[in-house]
Amino acid sequence: MRFLASQRRHPLAGFAVMLAALVVTGLSFAAIDSGTEQVAADTVSETVVAQGKTLFAEGCSSCHGLNAEGTTDGPSLIGVGAAAVDFQVSSGRMPMAAQGVQAPRKQSIYTEEEIAALAAWVASTGPGPAIPEPSDYDTTNADLSAGGEKFRVNCAQCHSFSGGGGALTNGKYAPNLDAATAKQIYEAMITGPQNMPVFSDTTLTKQDKQDIIRYIEELRKGSNPGGLDLGQYGPVTEGLFLWTAGFAALIAAAIWIGVKAK
Amino acid sequence: MSTTISNPALRWVDERFGAAKGVKTALNKVFPDHWSFMLGEIALYSFIILLLSGVYLTLFFVPSMTEVVYNGSFVPLKGVKMSEAYASSLDISFDVRGGLLMRQVHHWAALFFVGAMSVHMLRIFFTGAFRKPREVNWVIGTVLLLLGIVEGFLGYSLPDDLLSGTGLRISEGLILATPVIGTWASSLLFGGGFPGTDFIPRIFTIHILLIPGIILALVTVHMLLVVFHKHTQFPGPGRTNRNVVGYPLMPVYMAKAGGFFFIVFGITVLLGGLVTINPVWMFGPYVPNAVSAGSQPDWYMGFLDGAVRIMPALEYTIFNHTLSLSLIVPAMILPGIMVTLMALYPWIEAWASGDKREHHLLDRPRNAPTRTALGVMALTFYGILWISAGNDLIAITFGLSFNAITWTLRFALFIVPALAFWVTKRICLSLQRRDRDLLLHGRESGNIMRLPHGEFIEIHTPVDEAVRAKLLAKEDITPVLMPPTEDANGVALPRAGRQRLQAKVSAWFYGDNVPKPTEAELAEAEAHFAHLTDGQHHDHKEISSH
Amino acid sequence: MSDLVHHESSTTRPTPAPIPHALRRADIDPKAARRAERQVAIMFALSALFTVLFVIAFVAIDPSVEIGLPVIGTTSALNVSMGLTFGLAIFLIGTGAIHWAKKLMPDVEVVEERHEFASSAEDVAAASETFKVGAAESGVMSRPLIRRTLLGAMALFPIPLIVTLRDLGPDPATSKFHTMWRSGMRLHTDVSNQPIRAADIPVGNLINAIPDGLEEVEHEEGNLNERAKSVVVVVRIDPADIRSQQGGTAEEPWDYNGILAFSKVCTHVGCPISLYEQRTHHLLCPCHQSTFDLADGGKVVFGPAARPMPQLAITVDSEGYLVAQGDFTVPIGPSFWELS
């Protein structure tokens, strides 16, 4: 500490502090892109509609109404289908922690059985998309590069080329796809959660969806042939890296050259 | 002097070109040493790196928009239809060993090139190095910066990936918005409709031949002028407006500047190996029916993109013709004004100061408060436009609404730069006052002394020679005097209006300067110190010897 | 010590600046000088070593091999090895040279005098005289006929250089006013290129669509120009939520039971946009954030775009597939001079 205190009026002290700050900023880009692990929810085998109704009354009815008819706080769920319930609850978006422009992904508070029961009950209120079978989102026969083309035309406009997500109007956003399971991606496409449009099986076929899921899985492998990926935000983070770490390194060298040797 | 050159090769050269005389002068050329004088060198070295890596890339890049089916080693794009330009960019990245490294080196060097030109220009601006006799070199620098930006944008467009194609689509929209000639210009540039098949080969020629050629020529002139004018220097002991103090080219400067080239090159190559830039394989080939969220240009185009983003919708129909002010204002008028003001600034300031002398000693930014404040104001304005280009990424990163951010930035663009001007000027003037105090009252030594009657005082010691020389180099500019409007006989003077305007601007520029102490004041201060140190000499020495 | 540096060349070297100069460790202590010498040599030697390593990496590492590195993650082994070895090889030459200059080369600052740039009065007079005499000899002022014809010729001769640029592209004529959409032309899904049955589209659905036959046109023209103009987005909105449309009557509406088709090309600068929010019915451009309300005739609700998104009138054919009623009635994409 005494060394630091005695050096703080050194003519280079200001530069040293600034350089340290710049380098820290530069390095912190490495931390931007941190994926979270998500346990996949298996498909439901048997459901108890009655159990679902009870769970619904306890956890969902304050916003969606006792009979899923909707209230001023939440939309009607009649006819949304089991897939929508499974998507929303398994991804932790429902129940919402607080009213906001958009429900964020979080840890689900229900077990797989409970989610299945809830889905079965909501599905019983009116016809809607069913929970997809594992064969629906199985990507063994998927075409990776066709998936890429379909992803860029149908998904990248909101979720970005990297699946990293993007901004929508008034604070809404298309989420990062890193944590979504294949099943959840499939469910999102057929149900159109929140402001995402629906991509029904009739207009974007099962094969199309499998191709897309295959491509997203490829994106998530996280291989960066060029080195540190800077969060895959494109030129913006490249520019920030340039102006922090890049120029910090060059200017540090320039200062070293200019300082007289002892 | 009958010394002959013993080395036959050197003698051969000298007998034909008389090189010895020039070499002698060149080797003794003096360059002052300061880290900020290296910024222009970064730009120069980046340009050399760009030429080297660029030539390498041309050996593999195919500037063609002909459609091919990709069959290289990047699996996720196998079988996808794309242009030859994009396919060859993928080949360079995955099938040419060292190709990816060179691509990344080229791109990082391009970002460094424009960035270094910009900070170099800021250094020139804030230290007043653009003043007589260097105004023309300032303008050459401005042109180089613009050429660098255009060159960078064309290079960014060449790989024909989805991101760069989106950039081209936006450029096409801007060209179309040009009044009168827009539609024709677009048709000529793209060889018909957008995207056509002509554009990439055309910009390739411009990117690798035309613009680099012009840049090379201008850089040569730029540097010859630096040698001719001799480098400016910061004030300090022994440094005057009539000399230049530093290291001779041979050997010190040569080793330092040459070494710095290798450092810049080395850092760029390290970045090329360690940090991804422009991962074209992630974006996919350009197709006009797809787009990615978060589509941004490289940093140097950011201010333009930002201006276009925060511009409110504005379009008029005049005499049956459409005037798209949504684009004309932010993408043509605004950058036009910015560049013109930048290029003309040396003359604007010279007019305001009425100063016709040569300046080789640099200003400390605080000693030109209005210039510094104007510079910070311009920088803030630019910065807000730059931030605007990332409004969507800021929104998603910080969980905000881009609508709110955009509205905030629309107001901030006018308020914050004005605020920045005022704050900067105040800070400069305060620093001037501090410098004046330092000269008159010395530095606080940290030594407390108790006077015989019990009062405690902190001993001030005079500043050392180097600091003193630096502070005394301040130039006080007296504003141009307000001329009378009529002569002694009451006859109106011609040109009085212009002179009065000059006087007003001059007063605004230089009116609130804090003058440097006069000779008399300095002499008095010295006498005071001499008196104080008589008694305190002993104490002072003891403490400083720890 | 500083004497030693300068004694042999004091006549041809610039004079040292009259400023205080502190001696360096290497100036006083031969050991320190030798240490500095060693440090420089080590840097140069390491540089050479890294160059050798570069060549080894280039030959030995397969381009497809990936390695996991801390901070960076999974990356190409070849690229990172080449970057590190080559980068360090270059970098160390630089640091070596500078270390050498700083520690061992003379660090006495020297001074060079400056001279006025303006020419002396005699030179100015002589130059001006020479020019005047030369000008008189040429007769450029006394023979106005020559002067004027020369100026005229000089003014005109660049014209061919500009004229020859004419064939860079065709006359745009009316190409910006129409697309390939025709009455009865089916809408196909983009990428998969399949016709779209109206009954298959649920409310809230989004389809990126292209005209039937686009690929044939592209094949014929050899470019993507038609794709850049004719791409559309198809959405289905609950008819009760649709507040207005750009055209159509109650008998012949432009939508089909709430299925609406709009151009996908932004009216601002032409980005293809399909960021559709199914609840707000907003279509957002990712390039400059122009926002269009598809439930309200494609009106601009935010951002720099000035014109609504052009609507494509659609209906269904006898088999229930979506077809266009005709071309767009207004030009799609960014504004241009001849637009209105």
C-alpha cells in the first residue's frame, strides 16, 4: 500500500489506472456469453386432469381465472393447448414472478408430473396444439444446412444469426436460444408464446422444424474457429473490444516507448 | 574532402543519385519523443499490414456474384447456394491454411487503421498541431480518414455474407434517396436492380486498386510534409518555437519507430489468432429475403447508422417528386456539415485569433479552452450518434426499451454536447488557474511548519524547471479588438461588419483566458520563495531524502 | 559516459539539447549494460524460435482440429497456434529493438533548428519575373484566341470519360414500380417453396413467402433482383382486431378472413423485415427500428420510415391456396426521387 500511495502522484499514475480499467472492460467481454444448463423435461406419460385442475386453481387462476377463462391480469387459456402450457411452465416463464412486458425464462417451480397434469387440464378446456412427441423433434434425419437456411429466413430476424436473441418493441425481446430444449423450441414454434408468431406444422413442416432445431443445436456447440467470440453480437462488440483492449495494448506500447529508461 | 566510398554497391548508388548528402540529412533528422506522436504511426503501420494481408487475400478471394453450391469443409453450409465471393471467403477461412488468420488480421488492421487515424486526428486537434504551417496536412488527414472509412466499408461488403449484404442494401436505400440522380445512380452502380451481379467485382477493383492507390499517394505527401515542416513538440526545457528537440533518426528513432511497427503488427497478428472478427460463416450467404437481429456496421460507420436510426420519419413530396429527408438529413447533410467543419477548422480558428504566426510548440489542451471544449462537444455529438447505432443491443443487454432509448438519444444529441462544451471549458479555465497558482505560489510540499506564533502552514516549494518551462510556454491570445463602425469623420467604414463579427467570435474564443503571470509577478514570487527557503531549506532536505 | 557516446561523431551529429540529462544504469554500470544486451538478444532469439514453431504448426496441425482453451473456448488449433507463434515472432522483434534503443543507444536528446518556410524576397521576385517573362514569350495573354480555345478544349475533354460510364447499368425506367406478382399467382413458403392453404394458417401465424415461379425467374435472370422485390410476409390476425387495410371493399377485400400479406422490404432503406409481434401486430425492422402496425394498414408507428408497408391484395384459388390479386399498387422498398 505504501508503494501505491507513494506512486499515486506519479505522472503515469493516471494512465496506469485508466489502462487497468480498459483492460478489465476488455476482458469482461469474455464473461458476457454465459449459457445456463437446463434439464430437459420429458414427455408426459399419464395425466390426472383433476390434479391439474387443483394445481391450476392454486398457481394460475389468480391471473387466468378459475376456469382458464382469463382475467384483466392474464389471457384466456381456453384452446391454447397442452404444448403452450408445457412450454410456458417447463421453461419457468409461468407462473410469472411479477407483471412485466415479458415473462423471462427461469427455473421451473413444477415437477414434470405436475406440468403434465396442468397441461392435460388446460387441454381439456378446448382443442389446441398437443405436446409434441419425441419423434417430432428428433433430429437424426434433419438436414443441417437446410436448417441454416430456414433459420436465417424464419428465426434470425428476431433471435439473431447466433441465436443470441434480439430486441423487440417497447422493451420486449426475443430470447437467447441457448437454454431452450429441442422440445421447447418445437413447442414455441407451434404455439407462438407471448409475442412470437405461430409457425404451424402446416406452414412450416415437421421436417422444417427438425432442420431448424438441428441448426440451433449446431450453433450451441459453441465452436469459434477464429478465437474468442466476443459474445457473437457482431461488429458492436468487435468495436468495443478494439477501443478497449486493442487500443489499450497499442497505447501501452507507445507509452513504454516514450518513457525514458532508468 | 576526397573520401571515397569503399563499398562498391554504395558507391554505385552514390555516383548515380548523389545519395550521401540526402542520407546524411535524413539520418540526422530529429524526432521528438512522446507517446501521442505514435498514434499516426499506428495508422501508417496498420495500412502497411493491410497492404500485406490484403495482397495475400486477393490470391484466394473470387470477386464474383455468380451462384455456386458450396462444398467446402464448413459442414453447416454444405450444399447451400451462395455467391462465389462468399464461397471463396469460406474457403479462405476453412480450407486455406493461414487464410482465417490473414482474414482476421486484415479486418483487425482495418479497424485499427481507421481508429488510429481518428485518435491521431484528435491528438492533432487538441494540441493545436493543425495551425500554420500545417493546415494543408490537416486537410489531407481529413481526406485520408474519409477514404479509410469508405475503403473499410467496401472491404466489409466484399465477402457477400448476410451482414454485409444487409449493409449494401442499406447503402442502396441511401443512394436511392439522393435527390434527382438517386434512381439512376443506383441502377448504374449495381448494373440494374439490387443486388444484381456486378457490384462485388466493381467494388473489388475500387477496394484493392483505386482507393488504396489514392491513400498511398496521400500518405506519401502527408509524411513528406511532416519531414519538411519538422515535427511539432510539446513545451519543455530547451524547447522553443524555433527548434525541435528529440532523437535523431539514426539510430534511436529508427529503432523505436521500426520496433513499434513490429509491435503493432505483432499485436494485430495475435488478435487475428485469438479473437474472432467478422465470423462470416456464422452469418450465412447474403440473400435479400433474410436479415439478422442486431445488424450493425463496423465501428467507423456506426455514427452514420446511429444518425439514421434516431432520425424521425420525414418525407415530403415536392413538385411530384419524393424527398426522403429521413435519409437525406442524417446520411448526407449531417456528415457533410461534420466533415466540412472539420476540414475548415484550422482557418476558422486562425480567423478567430487573428494569429498569423507559425506554431511548432503544441498547446496544452487547457490553454486553448474554447478549442478543447469545441472538440469535446464534437466528440460527444459523435459519441451519441455512435451509441445510437447500438440502441437495440443496449436495449437487450440492459433490459430497456429501444423506443425509450431512441427518444432519450434524440434529445441527448442536442443537450449533452452543449453541456459537454460548458463543462470542458470550465475545467480548462480551472486548470489554467491552477497552473497560474503553481507558478506564483509553488507546489504544496506536504510539509507542515509551525510558525513562532503557533500558526501551522504548509510549505510551498517552487515547481521544478521542467514543469516551469511547460507552464511558461502558455500563449495568451488577446481577442481581436472591436473595430469602430465609422472613421474619425463619421464615415461608415467598409468591411466593418465582417471585422466586428470577427471581433465577436474572437472574444467568444479567447475572452475568458486566465493570463499567465507577468514577468513582474514571477519575479515577486521568486523573491518570496527565496525568502521562505532560507529558513526551511534544512527541513525540506531532510524529508525529501527518505 | 555521455562523452563516450558522442566523441567520435560530434562534427556530423546534431548538437545535444541544453537540458539536464540523467545517466541510465546501463550508462554507468557495465553489468547493467551487458544485462540489457542479453535481454535484447533473448527477445530476438525467441522471435526466431517462434518463427520455427510457426512453420512446425503450419505443417503439423490439421486445419480441422479443435482445441478447448481457457477464456477463448473451443477454437481452431491451427489458427490459434499460427496466430500465437507468428504474432509473438513479430512482437518480440519490436520489443527487442525498442529495448535496445531505450537501454543501450544514446538517450541524449539533440536539437535541430527550424527555418522560416516563406521564401526570401529575392527568390519571390526572381520567380515572379521568370514566370512573367515565360508567360509573355508563350503569348498566352496576347493571343486570346489560343487561350480561349485551349480553355474550352480542356473543359470538354473529360466528358468522354464520364459518358463512357453510361453503360454501367440500364435505364431504371419503371423497374422500381412493379414486381413479378400477378393476379392468381400463388404464394409459396420461402425456402421450402410450397403453396400455402388458407385453412392451414392459424391466428397469430407468420409465413415468410415468395411468389410461385420465383426460382424460375431467378434462374432466367441469373440474379436475386426479383427476390429482393417480391418477398412478402403473411400473417393471420383475428378479423376483429384489424382496424384498417390499404385497399379492398367489403365484397372484394385485400385480406382473406384476416390473412394479410405485406411486402417484406422496409420502406426506409430496404431491409427485409419479418420481426412480427403477434399480439401487438407490429412488424419491426432490425436495421433502424422502424415499426409498422399490420393491423392498421401497415402504418408506421415508430422509427425513421415514412411510408406504410405496402400491402399485397390476396385471396384464395379454387383449391383453397393463397393467391395474389395482382401486383402491389405502390412501389415497394425505400423511397426514391420519382416515387410519387
